[in-house]
Amino acid sequence: MIFADPEPAILRSARRVLHRGHGEWQLYFCESIDDALMLAQSYNPWVLVLDDSLLGEDLSAAHNLFQKAPFALRVILTSSAHENILYGSARIAHLVLPKPFQKEDLERALTRAIACAQLTMSEELRACIGALTSLPVLPEVYRRVSAELGKEVPDVDQIAEVISCQPQVLARLLHIANSALFGFSTPAKDTQQVIMRLGLNMVKHLVLFSGLFSSDNPKLTDEKMAQLSSESQQFAARLQALAERAGYSKAVKADCWVAGLMHNIGKLVILDCSARVGEEYEQLQDEHASSGALLMMLWGFPLEIARALELQNSEFLPEGEPVLVQLVNATKLISRKDFEPSLLDNIENLSIRNACKADLQTC
């Protein structure tokens, strides 16, 4: 880890906190971004923590540092509550933490960095994802909704106003809220009804989904984006239906919907890398599961969802995996073109196995 902050008191505090509980880490502390760059040239940091005052107006020094440490989880510390500064930091960072920082926030960042580093992935692809400038920058609407949800008492009216200003996002939310999966007898007609029906966290993730699979990226064709969007929605619906058949709770089904929508996000990553650097990255198509998992980790999604994406194509799951991981893996199994009934024996969870059998009988 490289921790850069111009305030000596902050550096002393960071040293004290991090050395106490993480003595096994290589920890470097400095007061300028130039010093951080020199350190990054000599080491391969897993985490970069930078005070926002070091970024500079044109961000050129920050981008230069990120190029030298493409595998690092980027954390920006800021003491400002100004919306433009917060969003500006979020455009180049994976995580934005308030200053003064809390010990728990830094420890969560370290835990997430370890999980990222432990993903099985080629160095080519890991560096490519670290260098992406389009996908890891969250859509503006998502950022604003997340900021409101981060408050102690979120303002539902404010969230509704943000969404209402984006007709394409609202249209997508209305379509999903009115789907048969949610079982309402009357359709939702406005943003407020959508939020009350789906819940704030679900709305946040769906806003992200709407931004990701829009066709604003000139590197990706409208046809391919539409295909990936349709694929993700169909998989999410089947996954949530499987959780329903297996008798799992509403909370598990909500996580299933999010994991289902994001399950093929790694394909979008691969496509973006291929379009940006050329055909040589076509051979990385098989790594879309780990690519999606890494992106979820960098974006701060629950590690369980990232784990579900990582293991979605595994033929045999390790023992003791969370229910969400098992459900995603099972849904992917029965969705295979070469699926054979004997493959159901690979599913250890009896409830999920029986749910798969019931699903196949209805197809």
C-alpha cells in the first residue's frame, strides 16, 4: 500500500492504525504525489490512498501514477462535502472515503484489495481493466443516487427527482417494476411508485445497470449492447425464479436479481478492452467471469456478489459457498446449451437441485 497525504498528522495516524493490525503488509507513506509515483515505480502496490488535494486540477499527475500501478485499488480521501469535488474524485477512484478516515474504512479497503488480488486472471487483462476509463467510471445518475442513499436519512423525493430527469433510466425501471416477477396487480406509473415497489438499494443497482447497457460507448455496437442487456435480464429473471422455487427469502431473491443483471458485465469489459487495444485480446473471452468479479469489487459491491460472478461457470463449487453463489452457479448450469440432466448431480444443495428440476420441467 502507498498512502499519500500532505498532512503529517494524517500520515502519523495512518501509520499507527495500519502498522498495528497489518504488519504483514508493505506500507509506504509520503507527502506528495511525486513521491508516490517514485514508490510505485519500485513496487507493485495493491492499494493507493491519496488525499484529493494531491490530484491537481488537470489530474495528469494522478493518471500518470495510476498507469504505473494498474493493479491497485484506488482510494481517494476527501474532507469536502461539495458535490462537484466528490463526483470529480469518484470519476478516477474506485472508493472515496471521508477525511478524517475511520479505521474500519481503511480495513475494508484492504480486505477488498486482497480479494481483488486473489482473483485468478491474466496480468494482461488485469492491467487492461485497471487502465479502463469508461466502464469503471460509474454513470452520473448512479453516483447521485448512491450519494443520497449514503446519507443517514435518504430523501426519496430527491432520488425520484434525479431519476425522473433521465427518461431512458425511468423507462427501464418501470419495465422491471411492472414485470410479473414482482407480482403486483396494478402497474407502477411514476418514479415514486417504482422506488416504493423495488426498494432503494434495488433501484440503485438498476440505475447502474441502465447506465452500463446504454449505447453511449462508441466502441461497442448498439446490437451487441442490446444483446448483452437482454441476456442479463433473462438470466436475472430465471435466477430469481429459481430462488423462489427453492424457498429462499426476499433478501436472497433481491441479491439474485442484482447478481443476475451483473453476471455478464465481464463480457462488456472484454469487449471494451478488445475495442480499445485490438484483436489480441479476443483470447481473453474465457475470463469474463473473473473480469466481472473484479469490476464488482472495484465498485464496492458486496463481495458475495463478486464471488457469485467469479464462480458462475465452475463445474464443481468449493464446499460451504454462500447460497447466492450456489444459485448463480446452478442457474448458469441449467442455462448451458450442452446441458444434460446428469449435470444436476453436481449440485449438492438439495433444495436448489429440486428447484432446477422444476425449472426444467416448465421450459
